Amino acid sequence: MAVIEMIFYTLIVLGVLVTFHEFGHFWVARRCGIRVLRFSIGFGPGLLRWRDRQGTEFVIAALPLGGYVKMVDEREGEVAEADLPHAFNRKPVAQRMATVAAGPLANFLLAVVAYWIVFMLGVQGIAPIVDGVKPGSVADLAGLEPGQEIIAVDGKAVATWQDLGESLVNRIGEDGTIRFTVRYPDSNLEYDSEAPLGGWDVDAKEPDPIGGIGITLFRPRVLPIADQITPGSAAEQAGMKSGDRVLAVDGTEIEHWSQWVDYVRARPGQNMSVLIERDDQTLALAMTPKPVASESNETIGQVGMSVQVPEWPEDLYRHSQYGPATAFTKAWSQTGQTTLMILGSVKKMIFGDISLDHLSGPITIAKVAGASASYGLVAFLQFMALLSVSLGVLNLLPIPVLDGGHLAYYFAELIKGSPVSMKTQELGYRLGLFLIVGLMVLALYNDIARL
């Protein structure tokens, strides 16, 4: 069921993004007097077809992995004399550029709309309170301490875990210094602290910029008290019952649930001596964690025992909600910030500041689509906005076969006063296709490596 839901939400996201993108091309083409023959969402056999009064065929095809707008164009076949004034290639270069650019621009506008709805619905998050600092890490060099609340990174305010993560993503692969502004608990005292980055990067398989920079954020302490015991599990076979509290394992005292989880995960197939408390009595149990594969394909231990997680303290929640006007302004700002973040990541990949291992493909997109949908409408819209901006940026890159490649050719035509030769264009398309296919294969390989 989880896989089906993941595919379902992925198709929704891609369907909306592709429809907006192609509608951008379609709408501007119509405004420029270009005749549109077909507007297709998806490829392959058509499932639904209809025509409008101007003769455009609208198609919903069987493979919803893209789309296209087919216009009258002498370069793609013979054109009736009556249609020549409406052919794409006969239009002024400015109109051709506008038609091509309209697709990516529609994706940016979709992101604005999505963020607008998000800010009107309200965004809720958890304050980034430092719980632990890894020795020798960037956070340690910056002097961060448990209990501090991070309120800004490099002068940009952060209010939640998500804000902090986004700010750190912008610095991946960079040198120079990073500046944290922190506030002590129950105090208005604030101070800045800097630390060198030194080309800091994160694990491509399990990207976690917050943990990667050496910060463990505060979570409510969860006592190691069993809630649900899975039938047939190692915990049940050992005699564990709901309500039992783990006191120690192999002589190591266990105070928090996370300690127990870490200990079990690290010992697949190994015998453990577990000391528990049940009805004011202390009992010793023998337990052997079952070896299972984690999401990163690492073998870990599992005993089949869950815990009841306590509610977060109310004073750690950060909630922001805005009226339509303010939300609209913030939506434009957020879209701009997201665009700059993605452009920065592309630049770092090109110059080798960050590894191409961070490149993600359809499997990662599907996993994130499913996960964001499970968190609710706001998270799903935020993911859709991020992906829409990514699609817009990607399509504007000056690579032949992409919209940006076409724009580069038309810009050259503006400069030199005549079209780029077909021989040059065809060579560019071959090179561009080779590059795009190579990147798609690499992204898919990275996805599979993360499984």
C-alpha cells in the first residue's frame, strides 16, 4: 500500500508540474498567434482526446512522465500555405523566446501559488534547540552548547528545524566561515559565533545538514518503556510485555529510548542480557535482535518493540500564519530564495564543490512525495513548490534540448542577426541529449545506491 500511495502522489505532483509548464508554452504561443496542433500531458497512446474551436488537440496519454506542446513549424514538416503566418519558425525571435521561456516561468508562478497557500494555511515547526554537539565538528568549533536556541545563520533568521536545515544547505561545499546567532534559554541574551567551514559536505546517502554540521537538536526525552510488542518478534520471544521498562542491557544503564534503539541497531544477531522493571520487580531477559536491512541497505538489529512518544512542550512550537496580502509577498520572497538555493547547488556541482552523488532521480522524488503527503497538505505543497522551482531552473539551463538551450540559440540569433545554422543546432542537440541522458542515468544510479 505504501508503494501505491508513493506512486499516486508522485503522479499528482508530476501531473500538476508538467501541466503548468506546458500550459505556459501553450498560452504564450496562442498570444503570439502561433497555431498549436497538440497539447499533450504524458507520452504514448492517448487515453483521452478532444479538440477546441481553434483545432488544437488536447491529449492525456498513458505514460504521465512529461508532456509537450506541438506547434506549426516548417522545420518539422510541410506546412499549408494558410498556416505559414502562424508557424513558430516564422515568428519574430522575441516571440519565439517568449514562447519558450513561458514554460519554466509557469513553474516559478506555480511555486508562488503553492507557497501563497502554505503561508495562508500556516506553517508550524519546532524551535532549533541544541541538545548535543559533536566534538571537533563545525558546531563545536563555533562554540555551540546544549540548551542554546539557534535564531539565525549568517544573519538570516531561523525559527524552526526546517529553516535551519535550509540555511545550512546553502553552505554545503563552501569554504570561508559560518556565523551562528544563538540565544540562551529563558534569556534575551544573544551572541554570534563563527567557525570555518573548510568545504563542509554531507553524506549523499543520508543527507542531514543539521547532523552533518555536528548538531543534535532537542527532542523530548522518551523513557525506555515498552508500548506495543510485535507478535513473534525477538522482544516477545524474550518475554517482554507492554509496560516493561528497560533498565540496562549487557551491564550498560539505559535512561532514554534512543540509547536502547542505538544499542539494539548496532547488534544484529547478537545475544543481549536485558534488565527490566515490571510491577516494581527487576527481571533479567535474554534477547537476540533480528538482523534486518535499513533504508540505507545496512544490516541493523530489530526486536519488535515500540514506545509511546510524549507530546512536544508547547513553548517549543513555532507557528506562523498570514493574511492573503502578506502571504503573497512572502510567497514571492520564498520562491526567490528557493531559486537562489537551487542555482547555488547547481553551481557547486558544476565546479566540483559538492559531489554529484547528491543528484537525485525519480525514486527519491517518489519517496519524498509520499513522505510529504503523509505529513499533510502544507508539507505536500512545500515539496511541490520546491520541485516546481527545480524544474524551472533545470529547464532554463543553457543546454540544447532544454528550453534554456533554445533560448541560447535565439539569443545568438538576436546578436548576429541571423539564425544559428542547422548544423550547429543539431550538433548542440546531440551533445545536450548525451549530457541529459548521462545525468538521468547518474541520478537513477544514486537513487538505487540509496536504497
